[in-house]
Amino acid sequence: MYLLGYDIGSSSVKASLVEAESGKCVASAFWPKTEAPIRSLQAGWAEQDPSQWMDYLKQATQQVRLQAGYVDKQDIKAIGISYQMHGLVCVDKDKQALRPSIIWCDSRAVPYGEKAFERLGGDWCLQHLLNSPGNFTAAKLAWVKENEPDLFDRIWKIMLPGDYVAMRLTGEACTTVSGLSEGIFWDFVENKPSGKLLDYFGFDAAVLPHIRPTFGTQGLLCKEAAEELGLQEGTPVSYRAGDQPNNALSLGVLNPGEIASTAGTSGVVYGVIGSVAYDPLSRVNTFAHVNHHTDNPRLGVLLCINGTGILNAWMRRNVAADLGYDAMNDLASQAPVGCEGVTVLPFGNGAERMLGNREVGCSFHGVDFNHHTRAHLLRAAQEGIVFSFCYGIEIMEQMGMKVDRIHAGLANLFLSPVFRDTLAGTSGAVIELYDTDGAAGAARGAGLGAGIYRNATEAFSTLERLAVVEPARQPEYRAAYERWKSLLSLK
């Protein structure tokens, strides 16, 4: 018995086939092999053709089927979908996309979200929506309404990227509470789509798809899609979630106090809280987690750091061009904790939400030309990234989250002993490193939704833990962190 998971990213679509009983990923592939194009007709715009996601999904599925040639399509019992968050897809009554998707990193809707926050009232937005409308899906739709009114009048349903892919697979137009919350449509006080927000923007509630559970049958694979993908008609699509909630699920992060983290081009800290809460300064975002219920709240608090892996890559190009990443990590480990006074603020990739949308920039402090080496610089860069994570974790703790355990995949910066030791030592949390990814997590989620697993404990009992990092040398790390915070306060 097998489970198929898809991860619909802005760079590629990944497919993973997981054997249900063992939890082993037997085949995995992504497409395209070069980064998927993003159309930017104006500065700050970012669009993708939704039909291309389906083309990529088809290619990735074909590669997975070739890798797992011994697997009969009838043995694939459920399909799960993870997807890039906050995008907007507009479809007409024929279920055809009316325009390219305005994806997560498109910033054109910022003024619409800011105006809504002011007009609706900041207190109301935070208490009911847990966020400012900001640059999320609702604000993107407001941009379409004002700038493309004829197209807006033809909209039948608006969808998140994962909703669109699921519709193409099943013919069913539906969404989830988690999805509506990430689009800033969900009212956590009323526990329904926000009538006040819809009225303010002039949206008919009928444009929202029907709500289905995150775990549960959201549609059956239709004949056309089954033939195109080489899969069995009638296979249930039984799980769907945005990439960050899904990444947390992939790492078994479901309960209050647990945190999932990634450190790629940007860095993400995603923690779970057990009560409906928000940051009054809107420095982090709060969404319904995959296992959220009204009578048992589970909210995901999302922090994004723009200048994470991109700083590490910059250091390689400009400081250690003769080294690979493994050699860089080895060299960084030769410098002592705290880098003998060298401190890096790692914010050189644009405004940071957790800093009140300030552009602090990246800066190096305390460098002594007669003493410090590139080992100090390399370690200080990684420590600076970790300290930005810990700064965000402190915001989460102010919201009532008790952080005691961080889950991550053994990839990107988490491959560096300096990075993970610094994170454990500074935060005081135990770090658990796992062998998983978003597509494999979506496959396990599909197994939960289809009833193949009785509960989450069973679904993730086979998740392979590769390493555990215990906090150590905490006084040294905390001293370096306090120095870092004192510099940040001067910016």
C-alpha cells in the first residue's frame, strides 16, 4: 500500500511515493530541473501560470512511476498536496484560470492590506483575523477588483494554489479552514469566513470554495487526470495544506511548544500554540494549523527571516570562494563561540516583518584586522542567523508559547554543526533532525486523511530521526546573543 504526496513550490513541483506501513519513501522526483519561471511585469510583481504547475506535476509523477516501476497504480491509495502559501488563483465557471496566479512573494497588494488594517481597525483585525490583511490573498484579490474589474466580474471561485491543483485533479472546488486563514479570510472569533472583511472589500462570499476538512476526502481523482498521470481513477485526495504548516506536519510538529524550522534561502520558524493568540505588533503571523479545531485550538505561528541561507551563500561567494559548504562549516567550527567579538546582523535581503518591516541591512561588527580570520567571519555569519531565529522565538514566547523542542530536516544550514549547536545553546531547546521533506509529509497526511493511519502518532511512528542536539555551553552562547541584541537595538 502506497501514498503519493505532492509539494507545489514556486521553484518546482516535487512528488514522493511513500510505502504506508514502513513509512519509507520509495521514489521521489521534482520538475522542472531548472528553477520554474516567475513573471515580473513590474517591480515587486511575481506571477506564475497555474497550468504550468499541472505540467510540472505530470512530469514529476511520470518520473516517480518510472523509479517505482514495481508499484501498481491500484496500490496507491491516497494523494496529499502541499503548496506555496498566500497565492491567488481566479477561475471562471468553466474552472479555467482567468489570469496568472499572483504568488506569495508578489508585493503589489501591500497598500490594500495596510488600508484595510487602518479602516477595519488594527485591534479588530488582530483579534478576529490574528493578522493584518497585509499582502495576503484577500488583499491580492482587492488589487484585482480595482485594477482588473472586468476580469473580477467573471470570477466564479478564488483559490489558493493547492486548491487549484486539487480542483484539476478531482474536479471539486473546495478549500480548508487552514487555507482560508492563510488568505486572511477566516474569523477566529466567529469561527467562519469573515463577513466584515468580505463586506469591506466588496467580495461576494460565493467566491470562496466550499470548506472541507484538512484531513479527509476532498475529492476523487477524475478520469481525465488519472489517465494523464497514469494513476487510478477514484483515488482520494485526502489532505491539503500550505507548505509551512505541512513542513511542520512532515516533522511531526502538532502540539504546543513544538517548533519546525527550515534554513534555506530564507529561514522559517513555525511554532504551535494551543490557544488563539496573536502578536499585538504583528511581527509574526498566526494561522490555523493542520490539526486546528474550535474546541481544541492548534495555531501555527510563522516567522520568516529573509537573510538566512542567502547570507551563507554570499559568504561562500565573497569570503570562501575556494571552499564548498562542508569545508566552510569545518572552517567556521575552528573559531570559538562568540567569534572573539565579531557579530553579524544578517538582514541584507530586504525588510524584515519581525523588525516592524524595517530594512536594517547586513553589517559586520567588532572585526580586528590584526586578529580575526575568515573562520571568525564564517562562524559569526551563522551565529547571526541563529540569533535572528532566537529573536523571533522570543516573540513567540511573549505570545505564550513554551519552546522546548525544535524539529528540522537535516538539510541546508542544519547540516552545519556550528549552526545547530548555536541554535540549541542559545534557545535552550533540544533539536531533533529528521529525514523527510514536504512531499513525503503530504503523503503521510494523505494516509491520515484516508483513514489508513488511525492517528498522527501512527502516521509518524516510522519517521526516521537522524540526530539529536542537546543544549550546551549556554552561558557562552547567551552572552554572544545579548551582544547581538544590543547592536540590533541601535539600528
